[in-house]
Amino acid sequence: MVKNEPTPHLVASSARVLVVDDDPDLREFLGSELGVEGYSCAAAGSGQEALVQLRRERFDLVLLDWGLPDFSGVEVCERLRASNITTPVLMLTAHDDVAERVMALDAGADDYLTKPFSINELLARVRAQLRRSQLSQGETSQFALADLSLDLMRREVRRGGALITLSQREFELLAFLIRQPEKVHPRQEILEAVWGNPFIGDPNLLDVYVGYLRRKLEKPGLPRLIHNMRGVGFSLHQGQPVK
């Protein structure tokens, strides 16, 4: 049920994840992949088992299969929310019907991923949910530099009030740079933070994505924001207008 593909090693996390699925092979696989990323994992094979664990222990995220042998994933979500358990839930399902997707979200699921899925997409969704959870607990979600603003919760970037559409990787790169404006970040530090630690791939990928960002953010007449410190790395700060 999971598409095979190379899995980059991403920055480790101490977050606790509960994997709920009645397929023992999938539970083991997901637990193993999440463990490689540094997450602490527990598993449950039924809705009842999941509810017991979630009422006894604290988890940062639940990966919840729709089709369980006792309760459906939707019923588990409803019971969790009725018990005032606000742990983020990422629903995993073979259903791709819009009505069922709405049903899952209305029941309290925070996100929805259709099987078969890419393990890289799953890991990206996990990171996104954990980020949102951290932000809801008090971490700032809004950053600004000159007329550029970035909202982590809304995943929005604006320049001069105009909405800028970025890919996921472009957004992650900009979010990393804007957290510490003026600081010169070494190339390797950026690659590991945005693409995974250890970084495996062509380091010129960073230059490619910086180019993408510049084309979208730095129109003629506007101050340049992304600066290449030759031989070192990149910095985000307000510079001279782009010609």
C-alpha cells in the first residue's frame, strides 16, 4: 500500500507518534521509517486499542487507518474529540471520495492521505502536522522582512500584500531563511535543514531553488532579499532594488 522510493533522512524529532492500522506489516514498516527519522513510535491494531493508549499516554500525532476491525477511523476520531483529546490525526485510507474526505475532516481528522502513498509524502505530512501543533502551542507563526511576509500556519507568502504561490520546497527554504534574517547560513546547513540530514544529492540543488525563489519574489524595482555570500552560503536581508 506504500509506493517504494528512496527515502531521504530528515532532521530527527523527539515527537511521539501512534500508528493505528490492522495490517501488521504496514504498522511495522511505518514504525521503522518513522524511527529512522527520529520519531518515537507506538502501534495499535484496532480502534479500541488506540483509544486506550491515547487516553493513557500523550502522543504528538496519530496515523489512523480508516478501515479498522472494530471502529472505523472516523468513529475513533469522533470518540477522541468527544473526550477532548486534541492530538493531531492524519487519516490513512484507500477511499478517495470527496464526501468521505469531508466526513473524516468533519469527524476531527487534521489531514487525509490516500493509499497507496509515497513514504516521502507521508513524512512531509507528518512534519507539517507537528509544525502546526507546535505553533498552536505558542511558537510564532508569522515572519516579516521589509514588505515580505510569511505565515507558517496558513502556508502563505506575500510581498507588498500580493500573494506569492510557492512549491512546498520553495516555502520550506524561505521559511528557514526568514527565521533568522541577516544571518549568513552556510550552504550545507541550509541543505540539511531543508532537504534532510544527512543531505544526499547534488548540492547545486540549492542554487536552483534560490533561483526559483528570486524569480517569484524579486521583481525589477523591488529590493533584493536573497543574497549569495560567495563561498559561504545565503542570507535574507533587504538590499538594493533589482534592475
